[in-house]
Amino acid sequence: MARHLITSALPYINGIKHLGNMVGSMLPADVYSRYLRQRGHEVLYICATDEHGTPAELAAQEAGLPVSEFCAQAHDQQKAIYDGFQLSFDFFGRSSSPQNREITQEIARELHRNGFIEERSVRQVYSNADGRFLPDRYIVGTCPHCGYDKARGDQCENCTRVLDPTDLLEPRSAISGSSDLEVRETRHLFLLQSKLTEQVEEWIAANADHWPVLASSIARKWLTEGLQDRAITRDLEWGVPVPADVWPEMAAEGKVFYVWFDAPIEYIGATKEWSDAAPAGEVRDWKSWWYEVDEAVRYTEFMAKDNVPFHTVMFPATILGSRRPWKKVDYVKAFNWLTYYGGKFSTSQKRGIFTNVALELLPADYWRYFLMAHAPESDDSSFTWDLFASVVNKDLADTLGNFVNRVLTFTRKRFGDEVPAGHAAGEAEQRLGEQLAELLAEYEGNLDAMNFRKAAQSLRALWSAGNAYLDEKAPWLQVKTDPEAAALTLRTAMNLIHLYAVISEPFIPTAAKAMRGAFTLTDDTATWVSPEEAQALDFVPAGTGFTVPPVLFAKITDEDLATWTTRFGGE
């Protein structure tokens, strides 16, 4: 079996994430990780909070907290939400960790030794009131294009135009509000991506043909436009410090690395955090995943499309320039946007459904299934409350939940608390088994290819096959004339429930566990079943005790819809 290293884009520390963030990286990575573990592969799923950069300092200032304390609290808040969504990280670290600092600084030293970092003078805005140079995002003013009076020095959020701080009208410091600004000369470190262009091109040419079109096209577009040397330091109090042994003057000035330089390195840093956090007596070799790596390791990254350039160009350039045998990504699974009624989810504008509120409304499985069934893979997809309710009610409540409830309830009523035996399987069961084997093979293929919408369709088809079988056999009628025939139908249906419990685990782990727990089996694991095993439908033998679990999925009512649409807005 292969070893699978899986990472999802690091959620930024500033604020609770919305559903678009969830479906664009962490949730599909979790679904894939769960599936691979069930298939018997060795999986290491790594993520972390991305804690450096301008917004973290501004958010801490607004909260009235030291930035280190703000980030520690925000990390714990985010981790609690991801636990609530049942995300099965092997480790969820922090980019502010000592491990990331150590590895980032060492990679910077290697780049410097190899001639890929140089100091350059630049002109930058200085705030006399704050006594410091201001990064672009620390400067706010009026957008010259649309008149929005809270535009940042790098981009106007209202009209999305990319800006330079000197473009702003009536610019002022985001820290103090002072307009006493001037442009001064300072020095920064630049990553010489122009010197690494050929190596990045060769690497992308050798790998990108296997990626989804969304990821490969974005990477190639950046290459076509040419790789520019990029400043990789900033004037901030919070970040990975420039190492004083290489750049003593810059270290004395308090320069830190640009967040997009150290954040991808945190994938490695978090793996070392995982290794260092091993319980007594357990040895975790983080280098076997990342450094002088075992050829059996397959590395997959999950991210939204706006993160693709940094992961497919800047981070590989950094790794290639270090001249060290760091593992590079094998497959980039990129996603488009999930929109809210066609408009953007927005953390800053609080538009759309945020992950903490989602869990207050409904359990995680409702959101997990809907988001993956409508994952924005080939194009943007839109969240609407009507669509959400339709999917939950039809797929989860009616097709799966109702099947489980009516089979177990009717069986207990007519045959007691043990799986009945009944006749031997007949022609209908044979047809069902063949159908299940075909559908399960299709489902596996879609999950192997990380085609999540198609995988959800295959899973739904497997659930529907059980309903069609039950309607065809009609045990509520059979029991009146041939109880043994009804017993066969119900035993078959109960084996279907166990099959659904196993194969639904990647999408709806809580409901899957409840379905497995309905039967008093000695082995309650979710080990994957093959199409051949599915065809045999021999998981729950006659005589096995069972219970009827609580309703798996409650329907969303018209009253729920009206309440939520009023609260969160619609079109």
C-alpha cells in the first residue's frame, strides 16, 4: 500500500472561516484521507493555522490583545470548529511554531548560499506617527476607481482593482489613522524567481499534465507571464525573523519573512510538530515524509484557485532553489468558488454562512454531504437555502435516513431484535448484488480520481439501489403471505445498511458510525469492502442483534427555510 501525504491550504488566523473555505480545501482533503485510510493506505493529513502577516496584527490590535495571544486563542477556536466538522487531521499545527521558524530560516539560508536571495533597496510608505514602515495592507484610503473609502494599499475589496499605496486618495495608517505619511527608502530581501524560471518550467512540464485543468492552467499562465523576483520580507512585529547570522542589519531592523514565504513551509513545519508531539515510546519520522523521501510517498495538495500560483510556482521555486531533496507535490486538487446566491462569501463583510454558525444550525454531516455533492470543481457553484434543503431532504432524509429507519423498525416489529434468516437469496438479490458491485466500482473510481461531485452521485445511486430493491420486494406485503420471503428481504436490506455504513464514512462519518453501531458485531471498524464483497452482501449474519438508532437526518422544514433566509439573507 502507498504512503499518502495530504495537505490542505492553511486557514488564515484572522476570523472564523465560511463554508467556501471549508469546501475549497479542508473538507475534500478529509474525505480523501478517510477513504484512503479505509482502503488500508498509510495516510498523513497535515494542516495548520496561517498566523503571520498584516491582517493578524490588525485583528489583534482590534481585539486589544498581543498578537501572539490573539493567534493562540484564534487557533484553538478554529481547531474546535474543525473538530466539530469531523476533520480527521493527523496534526493541526501553527505557522508561528518554533519548528516552522527553524525550517523557514534554514531554507532561506540555503537559498542565499545558492545565490537566489539578494538585498534590494525599495521605496516604501513610512508613518511618522507610528514610527515604522507600513506594509501595503496597513495603508487605507479612498479608491481612485470606485470611491470606496476603506480601500487597502494592495487592493480595493469593493471593486477588486489591484492598487499601489500611492494610488490611494487621502491615504492614512490603518494602525493609528494618521495621514502623516511619507515615502522613504528601505531594504528588503528578494527571492530571485527569474533565475529559477527554467527549473520551475521543467518541473511543471513534468507534473502538471496529471493535474486538473484548473490547477495546471493557472500554473502555466503564471509561467507565460514570466516569473518576477519577489520581495520576501516585511516590516512587521509578528513573523519568522530574518536570521541574524546571515543578515544582521536586517534582523536588527526587525525584518520578518513574507507570510507567503513561510506559510507553505509550515506544511513541513507542522509535520515536524507532529513528530515532536509523539507520545512517549512512539517514534515519528517526519523526514521520511518530506526529506530524502521514500519514493512510495504520494503528496496531494488541496486548495482553492486563488492559492494555486503560490503552491505551484512560488513554493516549488523556493524548494528547488534550496537544492535540498524536499518532497514536491505530485497532485494539486484545485477548486473554484462556492458562492452565496451568486455573490462572494466574505469574512470581512460577514456575508454567507460561517462554519461556527453552520454547526449551531445542523450537525456536520448535513453540511459535509451537501458541500461535497456540490463541490465547485469544474466551475463555481452557488449555495442557496432552497437547494440546501432540497438536497438534505431528498438524499439524506428520504433516500438514506428513511431507508435505515423503516428497515430496522419494521424488522423489529415483525421479527424481534435479531437479524432474521429467511429464504436463501434469489434472483432479485443476485441482480441487486451485481448492481451494487458495478456502482461501488464506479464510486471507488471517482474517489481515486478525486472527482467528488461524481463520487457523491455514485454514493447516492448506491443508496437508491437499496430503496428500489425494497420497493420491488415490498416486505410489508410479503410478511402477510410468506414471512420467510419477507425475512430474506429484510436481512438483505440490513446488510445494505452495513454496506452503506462503510462506504458512506468519508462523506458522513457520524451517521456512518451510527449505522455500524446498530448491529452487535464484534468488528465495528469501517474497513473498506470490495465490489465483490458488496455483491455477496454477507456482512451481518442471521441472528445478529440490532437496535434502531435515532433518526439519522431530520428534514428541513419550510419554517426553517424562512427563518434562515431572513437571518442570513438570500438573493
